[in-house]
Amino acid sequence: MSTSPKIALLTEDRYEDPVPGHHWYTDNILEEDRLLAEGLRARGVGARRISWSRAEVDWSAWPLALLRTTWDYVDRFDEFMAWLGRVEARTTLLNPPSLLRWNVDKRYLWELERRGVHSVPGVLLEQGSPATLAELMQAHGLDEAVLKPVISSGARHTQRVRRHEAAGLEAFLAERLRHEAMMLQPFQREIVERGEVTLVVIDGAVTHGLRKVAKPGDFRVQDDHGGTVHPHEPSADEIELAERAMATCDPAPIYGRVDMVRDNDGRLAVMELELVEPELWLRLCPAAADRLADAVVRTLG
């Protein structure tokens, strides 16, 4: 059974060849990729981790490229999108490029809502808008909100806003709107009370769940900001929402993550769909790595 490398596991420069044991974060990446690579190898397909931005790579030599840890794309967004446009004609990308372009911009939350998938889109502020936080929060009856860019990850430029403190963030908003579109979401109390539920969906079905919890005094659940991850047994309604949200996507994602909360009205709501470079926590559910390997090999043909 041949295991010559056919699949590029796409990463960024700093994770292409990290030193094992140097940092827990890179060790997690190595473990995740090991599980997936072993699953692929067991199915006769080799894989290798390659930085998406490495200039000398002939992408036509790789039948398939799977986005895994390309986490610098937001900071190099124009470069990444130009790369995507070049590479999609030379190899098969997963998830599909049209889906990646849709998912990098959080305007997709409004689209999900229109498709009948309850989410937390909030208010869109286009680049150059003269809007002020005080006016927006007054107009939309918001006592507390979260302000973030529509193209972002890792809580980049994300702020928690209380109405009586809005004046202190007006300059920040005006500066951000000079450069990019922003969004203002109603603050969801469950984020700080119980955390955010994350379900991993591979090939249309939920494989496992987690709960991400912010550190005391913070609302950001990302580990970059001190958040922690805990096992979570998904409920039937959480599974239904995650699988339905994925099913509305066109084309269908091979893999992804659905982050959700019970909103302030007690309804289960999508906070994010992560389809570009989602952390999948395969190390917490090795069977999910096998399911992903099956889906990838089927795509490879």
C-alpha cells in the first residue's frame, strides 16, 4: 500500500517544522497532525505539513491541500486571498475555495439567519461608517455588546462594550472603521456564566464537543487569552443546530466547527462557523481523525 505524500497539511511558517517539547501549543499541533497523518497512512495516502506561504512550492504536485493551522491568514489577509486565487487552479483545496471566501467574512452570520439558522449577527458597520457606539447602543437597545471586525480570528481587535463606557471606545471604533468593517453583537451572558459550546462536524455529522471557558474577569474564550477547554457531551438540540448549520452551506464543508451559546432569550444560537482553519481537538477524539481521513481520501478519489 503506497504512502507517498499526496496531501499537504497546510500550516503557517512557524508551525511547519516546530521543535517537539518546546511549547505545549506546538505540541498540540504536532499531535493533531500525527493523528490525521496516521489515519491517512492507514488508508494508503501520505501527508506532509507545508506552510501555505512558502513561495517555491509547486502546488500542482499535490493532488489535495487541507487547511489545518494557517492561523496567520488574518494578519496577511490580502496575501492569503491572492494565494488562494492562484492555488485553487492547481490543486484541490479543502474546504472548497468558494466556502473559504464566504466564511472569512462574518457577514455569513446574517446569511445563516436568513437561511433559518438562529445566530447572533448583531449590527454591521461598513468601513468608513460615521456611526458612534453611543448612538448604536441607544438605537438597538443594547446595554452591553461585543465589538469586533468582520474579518478576524483569535479575538483580534475585539472589545466588550458597556453603554455607560461607550464614550471611551469611540476613538477606537473610528480608527478601526478607517481600515475595515466592524460588527456590534449583543453580549451573551452565557459566555461568562458557562462558556461557549463547540461542536466538531466532519462529513456532515458531529463527532465530539467541547466547552470553552474564559478566565475569570474575561469574556474571550480563546486560549491565547487564558481560556480553557473542557470535555462536553453534546445535547440533541446542540447536535441538531450544528449539523443543520453545516448543511445550509454550499458547497458542503468536509470539516468544520460550530461555536454556539444559549442566547439572552434562552435560544440556542450560532456564534461562529469555523470552516477555514478550525482547531478540531482531534487529540480529544481520535476517532474523528479517522472520520476526517475517510472524507479526505474519498475527495482525493
